[in-house]
Amino acid sequence: MTNPNPLTDNELQAAAYFAVGVTSEGSIAGRDVAYRLSFAGNVGAGGRMEPVANSGYSFGTLQIDLGQHPEVARDLLDSYQTWARTQPDRATLELGQNAYDATLQSLQRTGREMRADNAVDIDRSRINRFLASDAGRTFVHGLDTEHVNGVTATDEVVGNRDSALERLQRTALYRNSSGDDQAELAGMMMKLQNQAGRNRWPGLLDQVEAGTLTSPDEVKTAIDGFLPNQRNGNPDYLQSGADNTLRGIEVLNALRGADPDSPLSTAWRNVVADPLIGPVAAHQPNAENPNLGHEYDTVRSLFLTPEGSRRMIEALDRGGSLAEGNPRPNAQGRREAGFYVSGDDFVHWNRNGEGQAYIGWQWRSIDPDDVTRTRNTDGTTTLTIDENGRQETLLRVDPKTPDLRADAGAIERNLLPDRERSDVARADTSTFESPYLNRMLAAVAAGDEATADRVMREYAQSAEASAFRERAEPQTVRQPVAEERDVQASPLRQV
């Protein structure tokens, strides 16, 4: 069997960085925490550390645990000192020798050592200020790049302690899978290697090579069976890790299959040309693509909130309408992510308060604190932005506006995202108003049960299904919609 559109090396790096990294490790409930010092546990009375298992302090898109990598703790502190010497308030920031030694000892503790020492949390504010700076983010990204290169490394020699990905790529299952399925398989294997070293994936690949596991779903089921669920019924950390990685992979696959007329298709193509360029380098002057910084920030942000992001990608595929999210923080100070689409124009911001807009073929950064949402009586939604003390319309979303592109394109994109676009002639074969039903119909007609099941699951979680249930059961009191799930394996993680 010939795969017409296998995953490229760059797309595999993107899967490692954005899906395994941003979605499953470097974020919490839609907030990017890569560039701050985190701790997997609770901080109790008097600042006492209550770690989960053996976890210590960590940071980065792929969350490097400093207790497990004490040499990185020293590199971090040395880089902090170099940065501190360049700051106007150097005298306040730079650590004296005693403070340096004490801080390094704290950063290098494992979770077990924290418990044994009855350790107290350090003041993380100065280190977080460094990590949030260009110098800090460049330092972090250098480590992220090494990490990604490690889990995606391949060579021509069989059996020399191959990476999970290299061994996976030799299997018939991977070679004969579609690009989308290859992304799922690769994502799960890279995540498993990142979580458990060589403790789990070699045995899993033994089953793949023997033909016992014959699909991504069967591989996922095997991962789910490695460990029992937690006492409270929540998935174990290997299962939740695979779950969250696959959420990111769904975004990657949606971007791979995006309509070529969607601005996100162009953004993804430009970002995946160098997926490890990083958040600082992407914003350097670029004569060939002056918008790369906007495109990179948008793509990275989409992996923070996979479910909402996929709805936005789909709306832009159709050139349709979407209006989700309030720019104003709630009473607890928490901000929703925003997803607004009208035709080919969109506005998006994440829960960190970082936003991008693409309107009239022009990119711009936005601060959601400057944006006001108005829901009009005619069913439209207007976003206005404060420009130098004046309110100007940013985007108006009218759900009654016809889509720019026919549903047939959406069917083909979602059913066959790995097609050679230039060779495929599109035909308007849509039957239903719902794109989910059209995709399901196309999958059933093609005999593709796996895709039909996937579409059914997507529909069950969609706003369309929620609206249908609300109409069908008006007597039922609707519960508030849960926010994006915490993508960390441990619910105790504090930042």
C-alpha cells in the first residue's frame, strides 16, 4: 500500500513540539506555562512543598524536571545571573554567592528530597521574570529544541537503542497508515518515551511488529491498560498523557488538512517550514515573510485549547461564522479563550491574554483587555477595540451570512486530509446543513468506519449537539460548560 501523503520530518518535529509539548506538557487548562517555573504538587502552609511522587521544579514547553536534571538547574541559574547583570535593577536581581548556592540546592531537589528536607518553596518571581524575557525564552527554547531532536532522532542503523519514533517508522502499520494516523501513532509513542523512557514503548512496539496492534485506536487501548486508574477514577498518568497528546494531534491534523484558502493553511505552512524556530526568532525581521511572528503565535496558541481551536479551523475552512469566548475575565479573574470567525477574517486570544487578528488580509496583535464583545439583538456579535481612546469595530460576526466555501470542500478535507490538493477536483455532494452529518455520510459511503466513529465523537462534543439536546429537552437545566481540561497528568500541579 502506498501512502500518498506521509508525515514529513518537519511535521513530526511539529507533532513533538506542539502536540506533545504545548498541548500535553507546557500548558495548564489552556494557559501557556512553558516560560515560568512550575511545580507538580501543592504548596502548603508556610510554603511547605507537597510534591507529587518524585516531581520537582520544572519549566519549558516539554517540562524539564530540574530534580531529574540538576545540570539544567545550574544552567538556568547561570543564565539568570547573566541576564540579571544587564537589567536596570541589577542590584535587586543578581544573586550573591550564598543566595545562588541556596537557590541552586532548592532547584535541584527531587520530590522525595523535598519531602525528606521538609522543603519550603522559593520566591519564583525573579526567575519567572527572566523566563518571560526574550533572553529567558531563548534559553528555554534551546532546551526544547534539544528535547524534540532527541525524541525525533533517526538514523540508518537498526537496533542501536533506536528511539520509539525510529522503530515505529519501520513498522508496516506506520508505513501503511494515512498521514493523520501516522501523526496519532507518532504522538503517542513520543509522549510515552518522554514519560517513561524505555520502560513502556519497546514492549508496545513488539505488539505492533507482531501484528497484534493494527490501528492507532488499538495502540491507545494498550496504553490505557498499562496502569490502573487513580483511586478517584481519573485516568492514570500514561492514559491522560496519551489523551492530551491526541488532543494536540487533532489540531495538527486539522491544520494539515486546512482549506488552502484559509489563512490558517498559509500560517501552518509557514510555521511547519521551520517548526523549531521558536517564539523569539519567529519575531525577528523577515523580508520573505514579515508576518511570521503573528503566524507562529497563532499556531502555538491553537494548541493550548484544542477543542475550541478545531472549531475555529473548521469555521475558517468553510469561510463561515463562529463567536466563542468573552474577552473580559470572570469574577475569579480567569479569562476565556476567544474564537471569532467571519469568512476569512478571525480574532483569537488565549487564556494568557495574548491575541492575534487577521482582518482584510492584514495581521495584527491584540490585547483582549482592549476588546469589548457586544451581542446584538439581531443575533450578530460585534467585537470593538479601544484604539487610542476611541472604540472602533474589530470584527462583526453574523451567523446568517452564507459560507464562502461549499460544504463539499469541508467533507473532503475532513475525510481525506492527506489528499494531493492540486489533483483533487471538488464536487458539491453535501446533503445536510450539518457538516458533521455530511462528513459521516461520506465516511459511511466510503466504508470508513473509523472516520465515521471519530466524526460521531466529535459531534457529541460539539456546540451543534449541545444546541440540539437543549432544543430536544427544554425541561433540563443546563450545567455550565466545563473549561478546557487541565492538560497536565496531575491535577495537583501548581504554577
